[in-house]
Amino acid sequence: MAISIAIIGSGPAGFYAADAIQKSIENPIIDIIERLPTPYGLIRGGVAPDHQTTKKVAKKFEKTALAGDIRYFGNVEVGRDLTLDELREIYDVVILAIGAPADRKLTIPGSDKVGVHGSAAFVGWYNGHPDFVELEPDLKINAAMVIGNGNVALDVARLLVRSKSGRAKTDLPLYARDAMDASPIKDVYVLGRRGPQDAKFTNVELREMLDLSECVPVVDPADLSDEMPADMDDRDRRLAEKNLETLRAFSGIDPSGKPKRAHFVFYAQPVEILGGTHVEGIRIERTKVENGRAIGTGVTRDIPCGMVIAAIGYRADPIPGLPYDEALGIIPNDRGRIEQGLYAVGWIKRGPSGVISSSRPDGIEVAEHIAADFAAGGTRPGRDRLAELLAERGVRVVHFEDWQRLEKTEIDRASGPQPRHKFTDVADMIDHLEGRK
Ligand code: NAP
């Protein structure tokens, strides 16, 4: 009998797994189960709206969705509409591709003030993720602080200082685009607790800061030493050298050349968020790096700002009934295998790192496990039983053809250079599909 496979999560890791399984297992029956009506996870809700080229990988995933025996079950939440145990009873194989959707928490004094946001929430808001539409950050501010030296910090900083015409070419939902366009923001700070050699940004993203029509990048040349950490491997060294070269180019630019500035502040850790109920500034402490760790020097300074975004990484939430590695924020697994019949791919497997395509090998690995663990084929009913169960429970499943209708509407109603005008509310999506709107 064919192996019945349920993949929970329709982000890149889920689709790469579906693709790998389809290519290497004979006639698998694959169901992709997704909490939102809309597929593609981080491609839609995480990748920056001005990185439309990166979002094009969704076209590949669409091909996967339409090839072979794959069915998309959107608007189905495991934990709400059915349990993981039920799914495991129904399917031979369950693959967790659920990512690491929660923010690592900033825990300094003042982190609870109005105007402090985690990057998952802020990025979700500007990408129209239904969970974060109501964040409504106050952007009537002159300056913002972005904590962290990863690509997410760069995405946030860049969007805040982009020009209106630059934002018009994005798929920012209109509420976010209007708020950003109306913002008087002139200064964005990007804070690294260690040095530029330790920054996690990739060079292409860092160099984008040179191409902004209304903003100049600013950095203190005194922070740009050539010294590299002794234990750095050759690849990381090359990447760090490229970043240093780019930052040196920043340091030669006249900061008054354009109306806005993105300040790269290294060797500084946040110690307290200042203000009353609302953020009014942040106290940062100069650091030095010892054995790869940032150590406070006791020298502090205050930077006035009206918003703080903590872009300090993500974590996966534990799943009831499954083991959880607190330190790594993952479900412990052996190259993706949790146990016979249960597997993990993407960030829930290896933590929140890498680019979109980094999840591809995870899918290949899991396909190999399935081939070995189910050499004799499958025994469980899978799809038919799932459909029955969801119908019994009155769940309005959004299948791939429904998503295609939603997507067509998003593209048809876009105006000017806007690539799409997104749906951002689940009830609206269902109403549209049911012909009520
Ligand atoms: P990240 O790359 O892990 O960066 C997190 C940053 O936060 C690091 O600089 C880290 O510093 C800093 N940090 C952590 N805790 C901190 C604290 N308590 N105080 C101050 N700083 C702190 O995470 P990310 O930016 O969220 O990105 C997640 C993944 O998505 C990455 O692999 C990224 O490359 C990828 N991504 C890629 C793109 C793209 O390719 N365009 C876009 C977005 C995201 P330390 O190094 O000192 O710990």
C-alpha cells in the first residue's frame, strides 16, 4: 500500500520535503496541513516585502503542490482542529515543518514598555500575517532602535528608511505602507553586541544599505578593526572580510548626504529601555569581546528613540508530548528522525538559521529515512480519514485551488507597481471564497 504522509507546515521546509519525497518514494500520498489558509510560511510572512525576487521561490513550491498526489489542507490547525496523536494514528508518516515562529525575548528592564516589539511580531505585521495585523506599532517617531546583527535586523531597518516610491513596489499591506510612508523617522540604529567580524548579516543584504535613495549608512571607523577571531574558519573569515569592506565603504560616506541615516553601532549591548509607559530611548553599554562573548565595560550612553525592535532570533515552542531541547529550541532528532513515523525538517529540526534553501537538504534526508523505515510500504488510511474527521468537525478546509483563487484576487486588485494586495484576515479570505465578499 502507498505510504500516507502528512506534512505539518507549508513553509519552505514543508515544500522541500514534499518535493524530495515525491522524487524518491514510489507513489507517495502527501497532505500538507497548514494553520493559515495561505501557503508558503516565511516566504509570505517572513521574507521582506521589498525582496520580491526571493519570494519567487513560491512558484517552485506551487509546481510541487500541483504535481503528483499532493493535497493542500489550509486553515487546519493541529492542536485546534485535531491533535498530533490523531494525525499519527491516521498517517504512516508525520513530518513536522512548523518552523520557529516565536521571538527570543529581550529581558532587560523596560522591555515591557509600549513601543518595544519582537521582530517576529513586527515582521509579521508588515507582511500582513493575520496573527500580527493588530500590532499597529506607532511609527510617529523620529528614531528607532533595532537590536541584533542578523538579516532580520537589516530587513527591519531598511524598510523603515526606504523611500515611498521604493515601498510602492513591495507587497507591504496598505496599512503598513501608509504608516511607514507617514512616519517622520530619520534615524534607525542597528545595534550589535559584538564586533562587525561577528555580525550575522550576509554581505548582499548589508550592501543593499548603499542603494537606498533617501538614507545613508553610518558607522564609526574606529569599530572596524582587521582583527579576526582566532577560531574562525576560512569561509566565515571571507564573509566577515567582505562585510568589513562594505562597512569601510559606509564609513567614507557623508552622513548628511541624504535625509535619513542607518547607524551601525557595534560593541554595544542594550541595558535598559527608557521612558514612562512608552519608549523614549535606550541605554546601551559599550562592550569588548572576550572568547567570542560580549562583556560589558560599564561605559553607557543613552540614545533617544520612540521604538525598539528586538531582532535577536527566533525559537520554536515545545510541543506537548514530545521532547524539547530548551538550549537549541528544537525537537531532538537524529538527522530529522524523531522516531519511526515522526520526522522534523527546517527550523524545528535544526534551529532558526540559514537562508530559504538551507531547508532543502532536510527534505532529502527525511525522504531517505522514510524509504528505510517504510520499505514494506504503508498501512494507514491518511487523506480520506483526515477529510472525514475535518468534515465531522465543521472545519472549512482551504485547498490549493481555493488558495489559487485568493492569490488571483490579490494580484488582480494590486495597483501600480504593487505586486499583490494581500488578504490579511482569515475571515475575509473565507468570506471571499464563499462568495460573501
Ligand atoms: P540571527 O542571524 O541569529 O541574528 C540574531 C542577532 O541577534 C545576532 O547578531 C545576535 O548576536 C543578536 N542577539 C541575540 N541575543 C541578543 C541579545 N540579548 N542582545 C543583543 N543582541 C542579541 O537571527 P535573525 O536575524 O533573526 O535571522 C534568522 C535567520 O533567518 C538567519 O539565518 C538569517 O540569515 C535568515 N534570514 C535571511 C534573510 C536573507 O537571506 N535575506 C533575511 C532574513 C532572515 P550574537 O551573534 O552576539 O549572538
